[in-house]
Amino acid sequence: MTPATAVADPAERLARAPHTSSYSALSRAVREEGLLGRAYGYYLGIGVALALALGGAVAAFVLLGDSWFQLVVAGALGIILTQIAFLTHEAAHRQVFASGRVNDTVGRILANAVVGISYSWWMSKHSRHHANPNHVGKDPDVAPGVISFTEEAASEHTGFLGAITRRQGWLFFPLLTLEGLNLHVTSVRSLLHGTAEDRSTRARELVTILVRLTVYTAVIFWWLPVGMAFAFLGVQLAVFGVYMGATFAPNHKGMPMVPEGSRLDFLSKQVLTSRNIRGGAGMNIFMGGLNYQVEHHLFPSMPRPHLARARILVREHCEAQSLPYTETSLLRSYAIVVAYLNRVGLAARDPFDCPMRRQMRGY
């Protein structure tokens, strides 16, 4: 089967999606291959490698002292924290340990105390995304914001925000430099306003995150001159935000959007809205397993090292079901994302564009 690399007639694809899923047969084949079993050795290796990398960054920070080479350390720290966020994501999906409680405990420690992001807020948001990827009105990842993913949302932006919307494809990656800061702020806000779990959980997470952010910032300003300290924080947050966005965006952005009120079976919903990224083992490390997005959405608890083998089964199954399976290169995925966002942003300002024509175009 020739992999699809761009969205063609997405509305037609969704309309022709089968209503009776064959997911059970695929799931049975995956279980018989043992691909849902734990991979403790793999995650032990990942954990040790990240601990050593984090320790090395701390040692370099102390040894370099008043030096602009600290910005290299800041960039490295942004990469390490993103990799730890990937591990947190896997723990949240029950990929690391057999026990859900242990996964949650490790996930909370890594998210709150190390990365500085609310685990419960992210879990709530990400679970809703997995249940309805690219579903307008249900997937929080395509909800209206600075970046618009539908023409309806884009048409509501005026003034300065409207100017950004009309260029949002080109501005997408520059705006990601602010995503690291946004994740920290949104986490704290969600905990303060009660949008994540029960009150006691929110209180514990809030205290942990605030202590982590306060101590981290205080150490940087205590150890470095003020100007260098601000630069260190700016580089670390920018690298963290760009890396996070650059690994999550290729997976669904520019894939078919599911209109409000639509109903799809599980297999069609997950496959038609997800995109894989080619690249093998290296890409698997770089993207934390998110390069196998189709398989991850079909089997969220599958450990990262098993996704490559599952891909073979899923591709064969999709081919047998005549279900489009999308896979492309990383750079091509970025081009698709930029083109899609520009298309949405520019179409919203066309006063002569017929609503029926927009619907038929399917983006």
C-alpha cells in the first residue's frame, strides 16, 4: 500500500469510513504477538540515561559558572526535560509498569517535580484528545486559541490576533518558543481554578510545581548574573516549547477534522486522523514513540519498543480494510502542517467564500 503523505478529500474519507469496526481482530493479533507486554529493561535504560543526562547538565551548570556557554546547557536542559515529558506521557498511558498506581505515582513525580507541569491537568486534556482526535468540539487540542484549526474559529479573530491567524502557518514554529512558558502557566491556572481532579490532589500538585519552579528559578539567578540568568531561562523554555510542539504537531495537524456531531467507529476514527513519521529507531528516540502515532492511538498502553512491530500488523490490516494509512517524513509533515494552518487562516478572511464551498473542501 502506498503511504499517503497529504490530506486529500478528507470530508469524503470520513464520510466513507466503515461503521462496523474490525478493530477486535486487529487487537487479537496484536495480543497474540505479545506486543502489549511490559518492556521493563527498555524503560530502565531510558530512565538511567535521562538521569545521567540530567546529572551531567547540572554538573556542567555548576562547573561553567559565569559563562555564556551556559546557554548550551540551557538548550540541553530543554531537550532533557522534553525527553522526561515523553517518559511521563508513557507512564500516564500505562506503558511502563503493569500497575496503574505505580505508573501514576511515577508520572506525577516526573511531571510535577521534574518537568514542572500538572500531571492531572495534562491527563484530563490528553485523555479527551485520545477519545476524539481532531473532533471539533471534543478534542481540546483543536479547540480555539491563538492558533485556529477550523475556519470558523479563525473567522472570530480580529485585530492583532487576526493578523497572526492570517499568517499562522508561517508563525507556528516561532510561536512554539512560548509554548514552554504557556504549559507552566496553564498548569498552575488549572490547579488554582479547579479544572483538574479533586481538591487535595490539586493542592499537592500546586505546591510541588510552585516549589519546583521557585527553587529552579532561584538557583539560576543566584548562580548567574541577572542578564545571563534571564537568557538561560529564555533558551531553556524556548527549546522545551519548540521540541514539544515539533514532536506533537506532526501527528494530527493537517489530518482530516471530524465535524461536530459525527460518529465514527474506533478504528476509523484513530487511523484517519493520525499520521506516522518515518525514521526508524532514531526517530523513535527523538519523538518518544510519537512517530508511531497510528499504533499509539489504537493501542495507547503499548510500550514504545513494540510499536514498530505493531506498525506492520496495523498497515496490513488497514490495507485489507481499504482504510487509508498515512505515513510520511518529518520534514514533509511540517510542510503539511504549515500549509494547512495557512489555508485555514487565509480562507477565514475571504468575504466571497461560500460556507457550502468551505464545507465541501473539508478543511
